[in-house]
Amino acid sequence: MTSGLWELVLEGIWVTVQLLVLSALLATVVSFVVGVARTHRLWIVRFLAGFYTEVFRGTSALIMIFWVFFVLPPAFGWQLVPMWAGTLALGLTYGAYGAEIVRGALTAVDPAQREGGIALSFTPWQRMRLILLPQAVPEMIPPFSNLLIELLKGTALVSVMGMGDLAFSGNLVRLALQESAEIYTYILLIYFVIAFLLTRVMRGLERQLKAGVGKAPRKTVPAQARVSDGAGAVKVGGGA
């Protein structure tokens, strides 16, 4: 490819990264707000959060992009630029999936932890902030990592709006060169590299958050208590 075509691909990568970051931030906020609401003591809050989750999980992300970009503007008299339309549609859609991750992690915390917070006269917000979330968040990281990869692949859907993301730029290069195999192989590799880097970052974050959380200290055996028999096996104890 010529330098001009490579510049087009690089611009597409930059647009994809921007869209990924913005929609991931929105999806994270939606995930925690709706996920926590799913565990609220008031049934009406749980019902509304559950209704939102079911609606956005049960609809296509592609159709949601069409709806936000083509249907809402005439209805309300305003127009969203493709970047914000894509961010809104993807963030709300994938936030619904993330809400179930948050709800599941919160409900998986040992009930005794909640009871301990009540015994200490903590308010519901204090129990959530000081007891439940510190234990639940590390367990959310692996499924959130998978969801982030799915969101990366979902960013390709914004090309239907004519947005110059990686998929759209790759298609323009394909039309210019009339070479499908080479161009789409490059695009696949670029998506893979981005996904691989995201996975490494999320695993590092998981290790950092899980460090020392809910783990008992390791029991070490004193050196003088360890003796070796003739077969090379290690025995513990000071008796004969």
C-alpha cells in the first residue's frame, strides 16, 4: 500500500480507539449504576433496572446505532455526530451486559459480610462502598475483560454511519486497491493486536486488585522441623 493509504488506515485505528475508550467509559458507568440498582431493596428500583437490562440486551447493537443516528434526530429536532451516536448506542448496549456482571459479583459476596456491616451500623452506601465493592470488583475483571473485547469488535458496526473507523477505512482501501485478502488480513491482525493489548492490561489490573484480597497468610514450615527420609521425601515434625 502507498503511504497515503496507510495514513487512512492509521486514522481509522485512532477513530476506533477513541470510540472504544468513550463507549467503554459510558458502559462502565451504566454497568455499575444499573448493576447496583438490580440489588436495591426497593422493588421499583430493581424493576426499572431489570427492564432497562432486558431491553438493551434483547435488541441488536446495529439496530440501536441506526435508531440513535437516524430515528431520534428527526423526532427531537437535533443531530448527533457519528462519534457521539456510536458512543451512546454502544455504551448503553454493552452497559446492559455489564450490569449483569456487577449484579452477579455483588450477590456472590458472602452474606455474612453484609450482616457484619449491618452489625456495625453502616448505612447501605457505606456497606456498598467499604465492604461489598472491594470484594466484588476483582471478580468482575475477567468477565469485564471479555466484554471489552466484544465492545472492540462492536465498534466496527459504526461504519454503517459512514464513520471513518478501522473497518470503514479498510473497506475504502480495499476499493482503491481491489485487493480483499491482503487488506482484510491486515485489518484482522490490527484488531487482534488491540485485543491482545487490552487483555494484557486487564489481567494486570486483575492481579493488582486481587493482591491480598480475601487471602489467608501462607503457613510456612520452620526449617528445623523439616527432615528428609532416605527416599528423599520431606517429613514434618520433631519426633523420632
